[in-house]
Amino acid sequence: MSCSIQQVVQWIRPYWPITLSLAISTLFLCEACVALDHVAFERDGGMVHVNGKIIVEAADGGIILQDRQGSIWPLQPDQIKKRTSDDIPYRPMDQKELAQALLKELPEGFQIHKTHHYLICYNTSKPYAEWCGALFERLLRAYTNYWKKRKLPLSDPKMPLVALIFADKTSYKRYAGQSLGDAANSIVGYYNLQTNRIVMYDLTGAQDPEQAQHRIRNRAEINRVLSKPQAGRLIATVIHEATHQIAFNCGVQKRLADTPLWLNEGMAMYFETPDLRSSTGWRGMGSVNRERLFQFGSYCKARPADSLRTLISDDQRIRGKSTDPRFQGTESILEAYSEAWCLTYYLLKHKEKAFVEYLIFLSQKQPGQRDTPEQRIREFERFFGNLDAIEKDFMRQTTRIR
Ligand SMILES: [Zn+2]
């Protein structure tokens, strides 16, 4: 199948704010190019100039460009007005450069809190920005340690990791609505695959700008509010999205490579169980995700016999009367996520070595290439064995989780 950037844009657009698997083939990949590319293109009636490196070049002349801030730009041939390159090697922005660029781009009132790996851009209280920075650094450390112990090779992020934190839900929704549309009303945070940033709002209670004036101003208060059981789901979502960002920046996954969605989401859910009591470690990592297990239990009452096979083979599969793929449909999304968590949990508990080898294999896939459903199954069976046998053992082990 020959594909164009037009198709890439269509695939990406609905999923941009979250993780995706993307489908293109017969593209010329240009990862080894070191020169800085200068591209002028039309967008929304205006002209945009971006300097970066071309990471994918399609046969029809379309490209995917990565700029120095880390954003990716899929461009169709008729959008591109000028392309030049020079001998200056591509280099992502360092912390100082990126911080300056972000302050220029963000609305007035934003400040930046720097940690070792993160740039926390915020217009909420400084203690909340510091609390988030510490949380993300702990997550990154725990995530890295977890995989290193299991012999999964990881790299340090090649550019600072950016998190935008809005003071209140109203201003967050205004910003997030540009990417998420109406979904911004129900999503408390997201990882944007195009910009490589996570976006969220202050979870300590402020829903609008008036309330935000009374927001909590010290770390002890933040801990007290966010340790309450009702805050658990909100924090888990933020950690889930931060985990996606880490996976795409530490060499576990490549943006625009065809990583199966069940694995993508399953791994983020595996780490989303927060443990705010521990300031040095992350004791909750990999523990049973009760909510997902319960959802899977409900799904099992009418779970189709080929559920695992279709979960593994096709991210875009549409089930029953739904018009949306399984990971997006309002009916099917919880079922798909719960099965993805259960499968990830099962494989990591019972087939850990094969799981790590499978991850290494997937991390070597190149951006812009799409696997067929048959290939997905073949590759899965190569690492884990016959799928029918896995289905039986998976169900046996999952029903035993207490
Ligand atoms: Zn996710």
C-alpha cells in the first residue's frame, strides 16, 4: 500500500492529543540526516517557517518535520512552499533556549520551574509547580529503575520534557479545546504526541479563575488535598500521561512508529497507580489496578471469543454497532483499556523476559511504517507463543487476581 502525508495527517488528527499508532508505508526515512532543514509552509491561510529535521519523506513529496522544540509537523506536498537545508547540524533546544521560546509562546502570566529533566510552565502557584516537578522526576526515576532492573535499555531524554499547568479548569479547557475539542471538558490532562508536551491544570480544587485566587499555597496543603481518595483518579490520569511522555522520550517507544495501542496504553496504566506517601520511591508501581480489573470483570460477562486477538491485531477495529474504533468508542473504550491493562499485567507477571524482548523488538520499528493485523499476531506469537494458549492462560490467571 502506497501512502501519502495526506493520509498521515488524517490518521494523526483524531489522536494527536493522545497516543496513537500510525499507518504509513513505502516512505523514505531520513533519520540519519544531520543538516538543519528550513521549511516554509502554508497553514490556516498564513505562512509558517520551521527549522528542524525531516524524519520522514513520502514518495509524493510530503514530509514529517521535527522542529527544535520537539514538535512534529506532517506536511502535504501542496502545503510546502520552500525547502532549503544548511550544514548546521540539527540540535534540539537546550533548557534555556526552550524556556525562552515557551515563555514567548504562552499567554502572559506563565512562569517556568526547572527541574533536572522537566520544564514546568505554570500560571498557578509556585508550590504546585514544584510539587508537580518533584512528582514527575520521581516517576521518571522509578520508571527508569523498573526497566533497568529488567534489562530494558533506556536512554536519557534528548530534550527537556515540557509540562503546561494551567491555574484553573476554565483556562485549561480553553487551551486544550484547540486540540481535544469537546473532550477537554472530561479530560483532566493529556500527552500531546505532536508537541511532545503534557498539559493539565491545578488539581487542588480551582475550577475557575475566581476560585484560583484562593488556591493552596504550600506543599503540605497540596499533599493533604491530593492524598484524599477522591483525588486518586485525577492524579492517576496525570501520571498516566506523564508515563506516555517518558516512554516516548527514553527510547522505549518512538513517536509515529506503529506500537500496538494495547501495549502503549497497557504500560501507561501499569504505572498509573500513584503512591503519594513515598517521597523516594514508587511503591505502587505495577500493583493491581483495581478499577481496570473491575471494568474487565464487567466486560467478561459478554466478552467475544476473539477479543484478545482483535485487541492485539488491529487498533482501528470497530466493534458491534459502534462507529468508532475500540479505544475511542464511548461504549468500548473502558473495555479496551481494561483488557489492555489485564494483558500487560499478565505478561509482566508471567512472561516478563519475553515481554522485555518484545519491547526491545518494537522499539526498533521505524516511524511511518504500518504493520498488518496478521503481522501483529505473528510478532506477538514469536515472543509469547500460540495465541489460543495465551488466551486460556490469560483468562485463568486474570480471574485469580485478588
Ligand atoms: Zn494513555
